[in-house]
Amino acid sequence: MNYTISEFSELTGFSIYTLRYYEKEGILNPARQNNNHRFYSNHDVEWMKFIIRLKETGMPLKEIKQYANLRELGDKTAQQRMELLIKHYEYLEQQLHILNDHLSNLKLKIQHYQNLI
């Protein structure tokens, strides 16, 4: 299925401005019709879902752009893309450790107040 930029914007939750910015930055590369209008495919939808996941887990836009550029180059960049994802995975594990530590400390503080009351 093909989507116009406005349909794709509604589908992904990204504004048209953001989609155009991502295209300018090389993160998104929609196909063009004969009249030069953009159109997006289900493949683009899946790619945007992955971008959303990377953004929501704290990957900087600079690294997302780097990943997108490598992706455009094809399978010969699989090693570099994997290394970027491993680096991000390690960052997320570190963040989980930090958050779990904060959670444990909050739990202790709540227990202190429960005992006090």
C-alpha cells in the first residue's frame, strides 16, 4: 500500500515538517511519483516504527542518521549497523541498572514512611 505524506504523518504520528526534515537529513527516503510527490510504503512504516523505538530509547538523532546512512548502503554495512545497535543496547542496559537502583532506593524510602505511619 502507498501513502501520501499526510496519510503517512497520521499513520506514524510524525508531523509533515518532521518527515520532510528526516528526508532532508537522509533518515527517510520516500519514493517519488511522476509528478514528484512523495509516497510511502509499508516498508517505510516499518522503518519509522524502528526510528520511533530508537528515539524513545534515547538514541541521539545523530546516531539514527548514521544508522540510516549505513542502511542505505546495503548489506555491506551490516557489521557497522550491528555495532551501533550493540552500543545502544549497552547504553540501555546501563540506564536500566541506574533506574533499578533509583527504584530500589525509592522503595526503601516508601517502606520507611509506611513503617513511620
